[in-house]
Amino acid sequence: MSYVMTIDAEDGQIVLRDRQIISVGPEHQAAGGEVPNMSVELDNARGQHTRLFARPPLGATATLADTTGATLFAGRVQSVTCSGTITVELEA
């Protein structure tokens, strides 16, 4: 499946597509009523996305959709981890 992730950050919109998204974790929700969350892993092997996430857009609205535009997950950016990949943790 191909994905599109849109993050509405303070300093502009970040849009990531297909090959930029390595994996999408399953939606996690504990039986105890915790808020659902999901992780999205981005390719950053050449450091191409480091600039976008140098100032993590914590709290920004984020939407993960398929290429038809159907929303798969909507929430806010909870955390960002940068290395050879970038992991963006989303929370509903």
C-alpha cells in the first residue's frame, strides 16, 4: 500500500509520499482506554529529511492517508526521532 502523510507545522506544511515512507506501524490502543497512537518511519539515509524535522513539529496536526485520499489515521505529532530513518510518533 502507498501512503501520504501531511503534517501542518507552524512554519509550513510537510507532505511525504510513497517511497519516502518506509513503514507504518499498526495502530495501538490499550484496553484501558489509552489514546490510539501510530508510528511512521521515513527514509533518511541521505539526510534528506533532517532539515524538515530539525525543529520537531510537536503537537502539529498530522494525517496519514492512502493514495486515494482515504484517511487511515489522524492525530498530532507526539515525538520525532532522527537518525538513518526518522520515526514520527502520532497520537490521536
